[in-house]
Amino acid sequence: MTKITMQQNPYPLGAHAEAGRIRFAYATKAASCGIILYNRETGRQLRKEAFSAEEKVGNVYCKYIEDLRADQISYQFYEGDRKLPDPFARSFDIRKSYGKLKNESDVKSLIPTDAFDWEGDKNPRLRYSESIGYCMHVRGFTAHVSSGVADRGTFRGIIDKIPYLKETGITTIELQPCYEFLELEPETSPVPHYYLQSQEQEPKLNYWGYKKGYYYAPKSSYAAGEDAIPEFKELVKALHRNGMELVMQFYFPKEVRAASIPEILRFWVLEYHVDGFHLMGTDLQAETAASDPLLADTKIWYYYFDTNAVYGRDEIPDIPNLACFQDDYIYTIRRFLKGDENMLEELLYQMRRIPQKMGRVHYLTNYCGFTMMDMVSYDYKHNEANGEDNRDGNNYNCSWNCGEEGNSRKLKIKQLRQRQIKNAYAILLCSQSMPLIFMGDEFGNSQRGNNNPYCQDNLITWLDWRDLQKHQELYDFWKNMVRIRKEHPILRREQEAQLMDYISCGYPDLSYHGKNAWRAQTERYNRHIGILYCGKYAVRPDGKEDDFLYFAMNMHWESRELALPKLPKGMKWEKIFATGPETAAEEEYVRRLPARSVALYHSVEEQEKTGKRKSRKNG
């Protein structure tokens, strides 16, 4: 006969093996409720154990059950006739493949029992100035056969791609929801998956996972084996071993209590060693999580934070862990890229902007909206495959198809699209604070014009790794821009530039230039500008001053002249790269920039009498 005892300290909630017994704690207002126990191996129901009124403290029931082995059972809670998964479960026994999980009654909870050897794992604790972000969907990143990994669409698949991510210059991986959630949407009409070989109708997926989930367990169907816990921990450990970080997206709908969010975040930091969180949802009271002492060196991203409420008016964090994550950068830079008027002043502001007491994540693409390639290939969204008559998704994309909608065989259009993507890379990586791209943007990934593929688990959302070879030129340019950014600390400062000469060196930290040096032309009709980054305000790892850098941009459909300011005596300008075609011989302090192109110059020492030149040229 099973022996049952009471426990008046029911926290933490969920089921936990303690001293040879299992403690079940469940929060509910239901009067008729309890536990359903199953044989873990066969799935057969063993028995029900009802909670009694005497086992209730507030709205939390708590029961200890002896003579059970945690590794031999699974369980559910019940309320009346309804079977419910444990919302605080650390693991789930889900015997369905990806895309088949629809009903809560299919989800049985498990009690983890295996220990994990972290082998001295340490978080890299990278500054925002050192970070380059990469947002990805766990499944979509390696699900395509061209990924070449053994376990496609899984945490292990990401581990296999770590060498590639390092080569790409990525430091911080941001994962779309990878905690447990139900993939199928109940009571929604099926849609055809047009890009699969079969035209069969299938229930609509929630591929992205932005819904209420089971926030304490890694997603079972993203694991190659039966247990997602060690696989997710191996991913975190492997990233840390390579000096990289992992940031998790957490979507909290309104029914999730804001008070529970810090508890969830603390769990993932302590149990899984994750490096940060992107909080998503409205009215989350993010300052509560941001003020948690245990999370003081954990990256936390949200739309915005009231830093005075977090730190007080006078406190300044040594290494900011908070960062604002907003779309304002996207629309400004995209409009400038396609040649809209009256964009220069806002462009310059967005490129230098770093909020006080925190970092900023800036991006031109993300999981929603057009990819980098689609941004230059489509004027309009093409979401027909979602089954909503193209009504879903954002109508405001600030994109330009460069002359033809969708795929084009015209060489001139293809070359212009490549140049526009290079321009986007350069502007993104010459902006201050932390840049981020969406997976595949570094090699021209397309989603066929779908800017809202939330329900597509197919070739629309899976990376086709053959594009890496197809667009090798783009990928090489991206890597070169990342290298330039890492070698020049003046491009990644931690405080916003003041546009002043506050160290009395003869140059402001940041300045803007037009046809004449020191005279920026920001009238509505102008689409060209020169930006001077003064290297005297940044120090390289070897202790020397950084170079002067001059970033020239022209998004007009005609060439334009820009002046380079004079450098200190004994120095001259040298071109690092240009995205446009070669022009006639350049004058010493005047450059004619081709239409829709950018160029970057840096300072080098003049030639000595011997004919040799001392140069800091990159590469």
C-alpha cells in the first residue's frame, strides 16, 4: 500500500525526487484534482492519486509519495476529466515526431534523474561591443539535407555547425523558442505546404513557437535522442568552449504572471548556463527581471528598459547586460538603402545611437519580415502559402526589388542586388553597439518573398546550404566586414559618440562630411554622406591608437562627390574596400562615389624616402 505524507513547504512547484520520495506540487483553484501516474517505458496508466483539502496551502496542493522511482514513471495532473501536463516539468515524454504535437493530453511529464558533467564550463560574458548576433530557428538551421549534419534540425545539428559559425564571425546565438510547446494549432484550418513534393493538406503548424509554453523544459522534438536535457546542455557547453554565447527567446502572453518570469530565467541560468534572454510579449515589467541580482551579468533584451528604475539615477553598470531590441533601426536603414529622401539625419542617429546604461541590438532582418536577399528582390510580400490569402504579415517592408519582382536572370539586376546586400552589411557593421543578422543572411538565403512564415516547416524556412557556394562573394564580403569591425575598436564603442573634440586632439570623436569636408549636407534630397571615425578615441589591444576611418555612402541613382578631411601630418588615406565599380583616378581629398555604393578608407603613414610605407592596412 502506498504511503502518503504531507508537506507544508510546496515550493518549488512541479515534481522533484527528494530523499527517496517524490514531491508533487501543483497550483490550481480546482477542487477535484490530483496526479496520474504512468509506467515510463510502456506508457500504461498505473493509478491516480487525488489531492485532498488537507494538502492545500493557499492555491497550491502538495503531496509526497514514497515507493516510486523517478526514472520509472511519467505523470500528468488532472482537474476533473481534463488531463494536464505539469507546467513546471523539467522534461517530457513525448512519443510523437516533430509537427504532430497538438493536444495537452499527449504530453506526459518526466522527472530528470541523470547528472550532467559541465567540465568546468564558464560563460564568456562578452561585452556588447565584442558581440555579433545570429538569430536562428533550431529546426530550420540544419533541417535541409544540404546542411550535411548527421542529426538535422536538432541541437546536435547546431553543435556540428559551430566551426562554420566561428568562421562567419558569430559570437552570440539567439534561438527562437526552444522550450517545450505544442506545435499544431487546434481549431485552425489546414493549409497546403506548396514547397513540399506532396500537395496534401496538413494541419497548420506553429513553427515559430510564439505561444504559451512549458518554460522549464527544452523542446523534445529538437533533440536527436530521447532526452533533450543533456543535448541542450551539450550545445551550451560546446558554444562556451568556443568562446560563444547562447541567448534564448522567451515569449510570454498576457496570461503569464510577470512575477514568474524572473524565476524562469534564473532556472535556465543555473540549470543550463545560458548567457541571456530576449523577452517577448507586452507589459512584461521587464525591469523586475533586469533588477534580479542573480541576473546582473546575464544579457537581457527587451523593447526598452527604464534604467533609472533598475540602477537608480547615479549608478552606471561596469559592463551593461541590458539591451534594447527595437525595429526603428530596420526601417531607417532600409529606406536609406532603397534611396528614399529625407533619411540622412535619422540614418546618422541610428548608426551612432547607444542608450545610456545599456547596449542596443540593431538588425536589418529578423525571423519576421523579409530576409536580406528578399529585401532586395521583392516589393511586396508573397505569403500565399500560409493559407490566409496573403492578408497576414507586415505590409510595410521598406524593400526594393531592384527592377524585377522575385527571381531574375538579368545580370544587371543580380549585380545590383549583390551590391545592395554588401551595402547593407557595411552599414550594419559600421553601426555602434551589437549587430545581429538572421540565419542565412550571410549567404543570400531567400524565403521566396514570404515575410511571415510562422506556419511553414519546409523549404521556405529551411536554410539551403547550397546557397553558400552560390553566393560565395557575399559570404566573403560579410566575413571581411566582420574582420574589419573586430580589428577597429573605433567601430564598436561602448558609449554613444559625442560629436565633440573632448580630448583636445584636433578632431571630434565622430564627424560628418559632404561635398566639402566638415560640411555635412543633410537636406531632404541628399542621399550621400561621409562619416569620419577618429581613431584617437579608441585603443587597440596592442595599446596603440586606432586608425582614422572614413565611411562613404551614396544611395543616389547617380554618382556623387564626397570630400575626405585632411589627416594629421605624415598620414594619408587608403581605400580598404568599395562596393561600387572602379572610378577614374581619385584625388587626394575628393572621391566620386558611384551610385548605390559605399566605400571605406583608413589612415596610413606616408611613404618614407626609402620608398617603403608604414601601413595599418587590414589583411
